[in-house]
Amino acid sequence: MAIRTPAAAESALEADVGELERGLAAGRADAGAAREKSITIGAVCKALAQEFPDISISKIRYLEDQKLVTPRRTPGGYRLYTQSDVARLRTILRLQRDEFLPLRVIRQELASGREDGGASATPDRASVRPRRAGVSVRESSGALFSLAEVIEETKADAKLVRELEEYGVVKGELRGGVRYYDETEREIVGAVAELARYGVGGRNLRVFRSSADREANLLQQILAPALRSRNPQRRKEALEALENLAAVTTHLRHLLLVRDLRKIAG
């Protein structure tokens, strides 16, 4: 075995120390780069505004309240978003805009690994063509939520929920003296809570309720005989047709709204 001289041993030690220092420096650089990639909520808004002109800080905070995105917090409480957070937000917003999916379904899509937010912020015309919503009229999971649970998850005011009941927007179900709400009604409360930030109250929502009732009655008239059929296959086909029609009417309503809003903005 070769015996190192003191000078050679010292030189080897210096080389090892130098390599260690370079490794530590690289680690610090990587950590610094990671920190640089974290941006504030205002910067997130700016980054998403080109594709989503109606994005706002309050909307991003609402999506956080719904546990769809979880930014890092500084010791002072400021939100910091990574590039992955921004990509996730882009996916959520696209699913809302292009497929009209409710947050409950979007949460399931994300849990199943759905991610397309890494695409260009300026996609071509074909990539942004709206797709019909996956509307489901089948029975829900059956999960029920108490008023306290609904308020906790949606951050809505209890007074607002009572107002929604008064105007027939949500109804709930009494069980053992306690009122419970299903998944869809919980989502409705969440959406109205967001509108409430702009001063929209339960009394203003009668127009939405009336419109939904008229659409439901129209689709019922079209498919009522098949939906009442005792033939399982015919009823299954009727349910599929009902979901498809619901998706088409949702898309049509969206287009009509966009057309009228462009007139207002213009």
C-alpha cells in the first residue's frame, strides 16, 4: 500500500474539503433557486391573467379555502406559491372554464392525477375549445353535512345559508332535529359565499333558481316518458340523454352569458 507523504496527505485533505465546500455551495444555490421560484399571490394573479382575465386574489384564496391548493406560508403569514402550485391552479381554472366542472369533481380529478397546467399560457385555438361538461344526474355518494360542517368548509356565514333556504336555493334535510345538506347543496353554498364577497345576497339568486327550474322542466318534458319507463335499458339510455342535454344547455347558457358580458365590457 502506497504511503502518502505529509505534503501529499495535506493536499488530498484540501481537495476533499474543497469538494465538500463546492457541494455545500451547490446545495445553497439549489435552495436559493427553489426560494426564487416561489411567488406571491399577486404575482400568481399576474401570471394567470393572460389566460384567465377574470382571475382575482379573492378567487385564488377561495380555491385555497376549498383545499384545492396549499401554498407555503412565511413566518409573517404571507402566501408563497411554487411553480407546481401555479400549474395546479391553471388546471383547476381550465376545468372550470372549459368543462364547467364543480369543485367537488375537480377535486376528484386532481386526486386521480389530472394535471395539464404545465401547458403554454397561450394555447392555440384548438386547445382552448370548450368541451361539454360531464354533468351527472345519478345519485350522489349519499354523504350529508351539518350546517356547522358546511360553514367550516365553505367559509359561508350562517345567516347566508338561512337566506338561501328562505329563497329556496338550498333546502337541506331534517334528521333528528338537525338539518343536513348533500354534496351539491354544499357546493351551492360555497359558490354563493364567493358571490357574497361582491355583495350578492340570497334574494339576488332567485333569477338563477328560476332559470334552473325552467331548464329542468324543459328537459323533463323532452325525456319524461323514457325516464318513467320500467325497462332498465331504456331508462339507462334516458339518463345518459338527460346528462348529455344538461351538458349542452350548460354550454349554451355559458356562451350566451359570455356574449352578453362582452357587450357590457365593450
